[in-house]
Amino acid sequence: MVLQYKERKEKSSWKDYPGKKHLEKNPEHYDFRLLTHDKKKVLVEKGSYDAVLRRMRQIEFFKNKKGERRLGIIEGILE
């Protein structure tokens, strides 16, 4: 997943998020969005830093949870 940001001006363009320490202003002055790794699909539309990160954590949690469940099923079959 790719996190992008832009200033809350309409003419600014989306940039890849370098990290909180590298931003010139506080995160409240920016809009954020979340894209797939190949940047073809928008997972979370424009929103605040907290809202986008909350959704990213949810996606990661369910992605990993689903993988654990599959692994348990596969191990049960192999035994």
C-alpha cells in the first residue's frame, strides 16, 4: 500500500508520503489517501491522517488474519 499526501489547496498534486518527520507542516494541513502497491486503485479517498491510517491498519489486520486462518486450514489438511 502507498500513502500519499497533498496540501489542502486544490492546485497541489499528490506526493508519496515521506514520513511524519519530513513534512513541513503538521499533518492537519494536508489531505491523505491510500493506494494499492501498484498505484492503480484508490483504497481510501481523500481524508485526514488519522482516518486514513485507521483504515490502513484495518486492511492490514484483516489481510494478516485471513492468511493465518488459511495456514491453519492447510496445516490441518496436511496432518
